[in-house]
Amino acid sequence: MIQTAEYDLTRLFDAPRELVWAAWTEPERFSRWFGPASLATPVGRITLDARPGGIWRTTLVGDEGFEVTMDGTYREVVAPERLVFTTGDPDAPGDGPASVVTIRLTEVDGRTEMRFHQYGVNTDQEHAEQAKAGWLEFFDRLAEHVAPARLA
């Protein structure tokens, strides 16, 4: 039986929308915030072909040779406001978890509101809560990356 779970997160970044968009779509920026702080995301191990049907892939690297690769396909790319991508293959997930992520970026008085929605296939509520906690940590790192001090 396929289990599904979904959740929404909303975050306000003190940065222009184009910068937040760039953080999602440019490997040099993506490498600075994607993943937990305990792992590195080497820019040379990132592919972000941000177009419908394009592939995204990143490998997170830790101590003692630990590596985990995450990937999926872009479904919608409307710069700088909407990004829809998969993790894994939600249309044919096999036994593993897969999901569809939708990101909407809206300008709010020079800042950016990000609405994040994740719908998971083969995902129980516990896995969804772990994913949500992971994204919250990633978004803290994203907020630091796009903070005004970084622009100086």
C-alpha cells in the first residue's frame, strides 16, 4: 500500500526574490545552503538543469567517505517565482520514498516570501516529519546565505 504525506512551510527571507531564486538554481549558491550543516555539498557534485524535464542532482558528503545522492526532475520552472521538482520518481517510486516539491516565491516589500509544499509518495508521517525538520534546517542556512551581510 502506498502511503502519502504532505506539508507546507512558509518562510520570509530578507533578500530580493531574484537572489532566493538564484540560490535554488545556481550550483555555486545551492552548494552553500543545501543539506544539513554536518555535511558538505560540493559544487562539483551538483547538477541543476532548471528547465521542464531537466535533471537536478546533488551529492552530500560527510566524514569517513559518507555520501548520499539526491536527485529528481524539474516539472515547472517559471523564473523567478515558481519551481516544481521531484525527488526520486513519484510516478514509479518502487519501494523508496519519492515526492513532488512546489516552491512559490513572492516579493513582499523588498523581501521574499517562500511557500514550500512537499507531497510524498511511499512516505509515512514519521518520514514526512523528518523531511520537514531537514528542510527547516536547510532554510535556516538559506536565510544566512541570502542575508544582507552576504551581499556587501
